[in-house]
Amino acid sequence: MTVCLEQVSDKQLSLYAALIYERTGISISPQKKTLLSNRVRRRLRATEIADFDAYFGHLKGLKSDHAEWDAFLQEITTHETFLFRDEGHWNWLRDSFIPEMASLARAGKRGKSLRIWSAACSTGDEAYTIATCLAGHLPKYSEWKIEILGTDIGMGALEEARAGIFGERAMKLVPKDLNRKFFTPSSNGKTWNANSVLTRMTKFRQHNLLDPLNEAPFDLIFLKNVLIYFDATSKATVAKHVGRVLRPGGMLVTAAAEGVSDLLHGMEKRKPWLHQKSSETTGAPRKREINDE
């Protein structure tokens, strides 16, 4: 087939942006014209559809769970991620959250169970980082019931997450002792498999953040590096859904620059990226954290 070398027109950009927003809540600005053109062009080659208008018509006629929609979303969203990204978050989890949970359990103020949600988990790097921290630092973790749910809109990303196989780039920040303990290197030394300790803690399912999540409440939710794709209206919808499934006293970790703090009603800011849902009896740390990065 002849490869389309043009860019989408302003009208086509508007149509694609409206459709993407309607289905996912992701906002495509006019400044993304070149990026969108390049990414759609890849799908034209893959599907052998002739041009931008024909591909738009094809997408519009498909349900959002169709494989082509998944492939399209994989193209237009970034999945650059790796384990132990954002060191400060993991230091907090290791040095504050985990010890507090263990202390409350020892005092009989909570059971030995934790439910954690990694929202927009992409290929699972964040979910496996959470599992690695818990397995590495929670005393007698095998006595705890730990459930880590990773969700993403993209089925392709979720398939990679379920496989639990990570390359050198994804593993570059994993502490050596935790790498040796919880990951198995391949014969060529270029990939690592998450071991059964981690895979037993984690499960993955498809979910669109614009939709309510039908799950029991979580003690801790990670919602990072995804709301940059959303406008104020979509962010408010996501914040409402997330707040609904966060346990009273539970903690929410976001990215500091995503502009969501004002939308988190009923939550108190502990750090620029950390919020706690208000509660009379928390079952989670109540002491104020130092307000630093």
C-alpha cells in the first residue's frame, strides 16, 4: 500500500480528539498534531487502511474493547516506566507506611491485610515495585493477606504486566538485594522474571478511569503520571471514582505536578504528592508527614 505522508488536517485533528476524549477522557491538544499524525500513520500501515478519514471511520464504528482500539491507545499514550521510579515515594512506603501498618497490626488495631491499587499501571512496573517493597520490608509478610490490583485501559500493556518480565532499563533502579531475592535473571542476563512471591500478590484487569471501579476499598492507591492526559472535567471524574474506593484513613499517592489536589475532597495533603482520606478511626498513619518533595 502507499504510505500516507501527510499530517492530519485541523478538522481531522478535531474529530480524532473528540472521539478519543469521548472514549477515554484523554485530552489531545492542537500542539499534538504532529504526534497524532505519526501515531495514526503507524496504524494505517498495520491495518492497511488508506487514509486518516477512513481510519477514523473504522475506529468510530468499533467498540472501545476492540483490539484495534487497544492498539491505537498503545500508540497515542506513553508507556515509559520502570521499577522504583520516583525514589521519594518508595522511601515513604518503606520508611513510613509499612512500619506504621506493621505497628498497628501488632497493637491489634488492624488486621494483617492490605489492599493496594496501582491505577493506570501500564506494564506493571509500579505494581511489582509495590510488591517488592512489601516483600522486602514488611515483617513476616507471608502472614499477611496482600492484594495489589493493577489496572490499565490497554490490554496489550496488561498482557506484559501479567507476564512479569522486565528488561535492563526497567530494572536499573531495583536495589541489588531485592533484585537477587525476588527476580530471576534469564539465561542471557538481559531480562528478569518476577518470582512467585511477587506474582501471588498481584493481579491485573482492564479498567477505564472514567468508569467507577467495582472493588472493595483500598488502604493505599497509586495514581501517578496519568492525569497529565486529562482535562479538568475528566480529572474531577477520576478523583471522585478514586476517592470512593479509598478506605477511610487510606493514603493516595499522586504525581506532584498533576494538578489534582483541589479535586480531592475529603482528603488532607501530607506531602505535595501524598493525601490521606479523612476518618475518625484511620487504620493508617495519622501523624503529619514533613511537607517536602
